[in-house]
Amino acid sequence: MNVPAFHPEWIVTFWLTTPGINKIDPHLVLAVVLAAIGVYVFKIRAVKTNKMEKDEEQFKYLLSKKNVIEKELKELERQCLEHCITDEQFKNKKRELEKYLVVTEQELQQFTL
């Protein structure tokens, strides 16, 4: 049983009557268009995956930065108790580290919302 192709008449007429286009195989054009769409979709997914990986790296970096600042604060308190630094140095350094800690926690909060 021979079934006719289901192509709209206007597409067939356009394709066969347009000079230059009528020499190109329509199925080949369709294959090229579908391949181009496939490549485009693949690139979009790759970019999204890459962005997620960068966000993950940024989160890990901020988390380790927070841990380092907290360790430095503990070390600073230890140095103050052992009188290795003056009270003025302790206050200045503690104020600076707490400022960095607040900024880092705010940046981390952007990832957890």
C-alpha cells in the first residue's frame, strides 16, 4: 500500500518553484536544521552545568574562608590571653576579622536562600 507524503501543498510549491532552493534536498536541510537545534540545546545545558559547578566552588570557598576567619579569631583570643599582643592590637584585629566574617556570612547566605 502506497501512502502519500503528508507535506502541506504550499511548502511543496514554494520549494519546487523557488530557483536555487529546488536543487537542494529538503530532507537534508531538515537534518541540518535539527542538528543545529541539537547543538544549541547541548550548549545551553553545558552552560547551565558549568554555572552550577562554579556556584558550588564559590560556596565551598566561602565556607572555608569562614572557617579560617573563625580559627584566626580563636588564635587571636589565645594570643591575647597569653599576652603576646596588646589590648589595642587585639581590639583592632578582632574588629577587622569580625567585619570580614560578617561579609563572608552574608555572601554565604545568598547560596542558602
